[in-house]
Amino acid sequence: MKIILIYPYFLDQRVKTEDVSVVPIGLYYIGALLKENKYDVEIWNWHEINKTPHIIEEELKEKKPDVIGFSIVHANRWGGIDIARIAKRILPEVKVIFGGIGATFLWEHLLTYFKEIDYIVLGEGEYTFLKLIQCFDEGSYEKISEIKGIAFRKENKIIKTDNAELIHNLDTLPMPSKYFEFQHLSSSRGCPADCTFCGSPRFWGRRVRFHSPEYFVAQLEQLYSKGITFFYISDDTFTMRKERVIEICKKIIEKDLKITGFAISRVNYIDEELLYWMRKAGCIQISYGVESGSEKIRNVLNKRIKTEDIMRAFELTHKYGILARAYFIYGSPGENWETIQEIHKIKPLSIIFYILDIFPGTALYDDLKRRKKIDDDIWLSRVEDIMYFETDPQLSREMILMFGQRLRTEYYKYLPDFAMSVKLEERSDLYQSHADFLSRLAMTFSHGEYSIMETIPNREEVAKKLYVRSLSYFPNQRAYLGLGILLQKEHKYEESIEILIEGINRFPESESLGTCIGVSYMNLGRFEEALKHFLRFPKSVEALKYAATCYRLIGDVEKESAILKMLASS
Ligand code: SF4
């Protein structure tokens, strides 16, 4: 039996595709459980397949799956429906299963209106999905109604079975890393909080379950052995159990896994000891759901965190050389010019802004149904979601756009001050990581995301100061290079050479530092000295191109053409 698990596309184009490009970890867990039970499974990340729609048919015709499972996170449900329609046309016998948070909260609606969907797996899906596949495999269709946690059509009626029990011990699940490669992984399921805009509380039931540190680190190790060194921990609140997280961190250090990663947490589950160990184990960013600078708005969203706690968490996170990023929502009930002013108290070094959205399975959606006397039929519209402001006469699209603009302007105006005011823990074993943190931050201002934002004042000046500060802690390759390039931009070639030479003495193998020194010498017309640096990297196309130019400029045509020939033949 051939099973394909598909993560389908979204309707709307995103500015940053990383918001939607990652296959949810749940699909890997299902895939691993099926493989462990000897089923033939593939996972297809089709988040962009709508850009090349002919491939949908081609792939389905070639693979001829017996079963297709779709991972639905609500906003990609139309992608799932579209692909399911094509699949049913080409392969009328194929069984189509929808699962995930988007399918769980709209099961009745989906089965009522979309005949191409045969089954819906509700809630936590691994064992339910497996049991369904086993029934297909054995041809025992009569047993399907005994499986807990599914909804389906039978004799023109829609049937929903009892809820499946949550998996008691998550470690009993086969490790997805045994079969797949991925960077986003989770160490727990669930969140104890109850924010009105979030589907997690109802999907997982607010009881949090954890993998053991052994299981989680073994999975990291397995992925590390496959060459993956950067990870995203997508738990709702990774730091909820401090001792457990410290144990994970110590194991990562003990096993000498040279990894870096991002995590997500809540501001009230953070303290200095925890942050210390997280940084030591390679954590370089923690995202916190702040949602609003205004306590009044946070209360409306049932966020239940205090401004002082947010300020403290951001300050402490930065103190340990971890970038604290804020998720920020605007366009909430009661939003006004006053509530959106309060952003700068928190001093985040990065923010992701969202407009408040309403999804099924949330308290906000229940409230919408009550207020507007509507039902799930509204999802028959080919839309991804409903923005809260569209349902509130006190708000309008123009107002929301202006709020968003004001928030961003306010934030970016103060961002250089936030970056310059970071206080780091004075502890010598952290100096190397402080240098790394400051140079990464500097790079966002000099070459990264912030470098192209006109609304951020003094970007290069800020970057320069951060690079210098980085080097005051520990020699850092990124800082030497960044500083060298900034000085080149200011035409201070002598100074640039000085700092880059200091860098290359520390990192003699660095091709980028060597090439950059050569470029500075070229700008001073000192081609012979430039050549010495370029020729140290005979495998670098860039260095060789510069070397050829140097030969041309000093009139050595023979050597120039020898290099050009070599480049042409390589
Ligand atoms: S938004 Fe975050 S803190 Fe709130 S319920 Fe969802 S996962 Fe938990």
C-alpha cells in the first residue's frame, strides 16, 4: 500500500515563506509510525506546488498512492481540497484523509461540503491514522467505526467516533529522525495557557506532555549525525519545566553536539540559570508571545502576563546573549492609538508583527459565531482566515494599516537604542558566546534584515559599535569581517586592512577575511600585496577572479590569462 502525506499550499502569497514552508512535525511522527509498521510512506512538502500546478497531476499519476493524508493547519485547507479533487479525478479509488488542527475543528463542515475528503483524523493523529491504514490494508472496513478519533461519511450520514485518548507516554512513539531529516522538532505537546486567539489549548487539552530529555537529545543526535546543526524547537512553551530543560542542555553539552537553535517560550517561564544553560547548549534566540505592549489588550486576549514580567524576560534573555524576539499582534478588540504606543517599554531586538486573525477552535471564533450569528459555512468562501477587524465596527482596514505603520515606525525608531543598551552577563565562560551574539546582531544592521530598512536610523554606525563590542569580548571572525567591510565602505582602507589582518591572524583559514584584505589593498592600488592574499585561496573562484584583475592592472597579461583559462575550465 502506497501512502503519501502531503503538506498542501496556502492561498495567499507570503512575504517570508518560512512562515508556511515548514512541514509540521506531526506529519513526521505519523510517517515514522507508519514506517515502523512497514508501510510505504512518503512525505511531500507541497506548500508551493500551486506555482507549478502541472506537477500535481504528474506526481500523482507516477506514484499512484492508495492513500493520501493531508496536514491541514486551517489556512492551507483549500490547498488540500484542490489537491484532493485532482487526486480523486486521476485515481478514483484513492482514500483521502485530512488531519491536523485545521481539519479537527472543521470536521463536520469539511465532510458535509467536500466529497473528496473521505476521513478526518481528529486531534492527536498518530495511532488513529495507523489504525485507519490497518483497516484499509486488511479490507476490514466495518471496523473503522470502532476507531476512536475519526469522522467520516457512512451511508450518507456523517459519523464522528469518540475522542481518542491522548498518548500517555510520548517516548513510545518511534523517533521521526530515524526515517526523516528535519530541523523543526518538539519536545512536548500542549500549553497550559488559554489565549483567546490560539487553537493549542483545545487541540491538546491544556495538559502538557513531555518527551524525556533522553528521547529528545537522542533525536537531536540522530539528526546531527545526518549533518543538521541548526534546530528550531517548536514547543509552545519549551522552558515550562526548568530542570528538564537544563538536563537537555547538559546532555547536549556532554555529547559535544555543536548545534545552534531557536526556541519559543513564555515570559513567566524564564530565569537566569535556565538561560545560562540554554545559551551554553547553543540557543541563540527565544521567541515570546508578547502580543501587545498594552496590558489592557493582553487581558482582552487572555494573555495574562504583566509588562514587568515581559521587560524582565527580555532583559535577562539578552543578558545571556540570546536574542529575545516578540510575537506581536495588532488589530485586537479595543485597540486604539494609545494601546499601540506602548511597544518600546519591552525593548525586543526583533519582532514579528501579525494582524489578529480568527480561526476555528479558538475562543475568538466562538465569540464571532455568537456575535454575528453565523456558523461554519462561512468557511465555504475561498479565504484563508478572517481578520478580527473585519468583524468589529469599531475598527476598519484603514485604521489597522495605520496602526501597523505606527507600530513599525515606533519600533524601528527605537531599535538602535535597544541594541546599544543591551547589558551582558559578566562571566568569562560566556565571553565567546557574547562575541557571537553581538556580531550576529551587528550583522543584521550591516548586511541583514535591518540593513535595508530606511526607517532604522544610523544602521551602519550601530553595526560598527556592536562589532567593536563583540571583539572586546572575544576574537570573532564575523566581527572582523563585518568591521572590515564597513571600513571599506567608508573608504578607510588602511584601517580596514588593520582590523582584517588582526582577524586573519586569528582565523588563518578564513577565505572571506583573506579576500576582503586583498580587496582593501586593491583599493589602495597595492596590487602585489593584494595578490599575496588572493593567491592563498587557489580554490576560491572569487579570489582567483580578483587575482586575475590584479595581474591585468599590473600588466602581467600572461598570468591573467592563465588564471582566466583555469577558471573557464573548472
Ligand atoms: S498563544 Fe502561546 S501561550 Fe497562548 S495558549 Fe497558545 S501556545 Fe499557549
